[in-house]
Amino acid sequence: MSNNEEYMSLALDEAEKAIGYGEVPVGALLVVDNKIISKSHNMVIRNHDPTAHAEINVIRDSCEIMKNYRLTGARIFVTLEPCTMCYGAIVHSRVSEIIFGARDTKIGACGSCTDFSKTNFFNHRPKITGGVLEQECSIIMKDFFKSRRA
């Protein structure tokens, strides 16, 4: 198992926690110098906050922990391709790399629905790696929504 897969596996653990709260199962963690700074999951429903996506939560926590609004050199691992809001937060915080699992063909901003990394209007372009443990990340989403429809 590669480093990326190990970190994604931990993000999947966070996604599992979200299910317990009735949240869409997305998990994320932020890593700097191979050290996990923060990990979280979706908390939109629990916090009554539409911005409480897993990525936003780890960025907020990491900035507080590191006492800096810039996260240069950080890598964010997320089980689902970031949306436009999360991509914007990643860019503004200067996260260096996005590693995601499942593709999001409805609102994914890293190539599936749109690809903000190909635009000229951002002054920072994180490296993007998609498809890490893609099957596992897809299954948790499919199973969650299947159970909601049952």
C-alpha cells in the first residue's frame, strides 16, 4: 500500500464517522511533511452549516493548529473530488496538492464536472491526483445513498 493509499484509508475512516451523524460520507485529512495535521468529515447537517465540508473543516483546523492561513507544502486527502467551494478554499490556503478518491460527476471541480486547475483566473494551482482508492471511496458513497432511498 502506497503512502497516498494509507492516507486515503484514514480519510475513509473519517467518512465512516460521517455516516453515524447522517452526513454524506466524505472524509479528509491534511498532511504536512508526512505528519497528519488535521482530519475531519462532513458536518453540514450537524453544524447547520453548508460550508462544513470535510475539506473546509481540515483547512480551518490546520490553519489554527499551524497558526497560519497559508498551508504551503500541505497535501489534502479527500474521499470525494472537491466541489467549487472547497477547491477555492484549497487555492486560497495555498495547499500544494489535492489527492482525492472518487470522482464527482455532478459538482467535481478537479476534472469530472469542471476543471478549475485549467483556468487562468487562480493565482495558485495545486497538483491534483485523482482515483486513489477510487473503488472504496465510490462504494461508501453509493451504499450511503442506496440506504437513504431504501
